[in-house]
Amino acid sequence: MYIIVWLIMGGLVGWVASMIMGTNAQQGIILNIVVGIVGAVIGGWLISPLLGAGSINEGITLMSFIVSLIGAVILLAIVGFFQRSRNPTH
């Protein structure tokens, strides 16, 4: 059951994060899911202890969505930084 929750929430979180970071046109649904899941892991590891919020594994709440979204935005920012540093013409 958790795998379905991770896929659905990962897709939603990845899609919203890609819209925030302006990478939505470059990503498909699979990459949105991956970004959302990895972002949820990053958010659960970094942001959750700071805010005292649970992760998606503990239940789907607004705070768990926000924590996952912050993690996904951090992930996209890091990836974008390395892509720009690798290709300085953009």
C-alpha cells in the first residue's frame, strides 16, 4: 500500500516542485515521481526534524506534503546548479 502512496504523492510533489523551479517542461511524469520521492527522503531527513513534522510514511498531511515539497525543491536546485556549472553558456 505504501508504494502506491509514494508513487502518487511523489508524482504530485515532483510536479509542483518542477513548476516552482521552472523545470516542468523538461520533466515527464516518471521524472516527477522520482524527484518527488527523492525530495520526500531529503525533506524527511533535513526538514522534518527542524519543523517537527512527520514524513509521508507517517501519514499524508499538509505538513508532510510541505516537507516533501521543500525537499524536492532543494533537489531540483542542486541539480540545476550542477547543470549550469557544467554548461556555463546557459
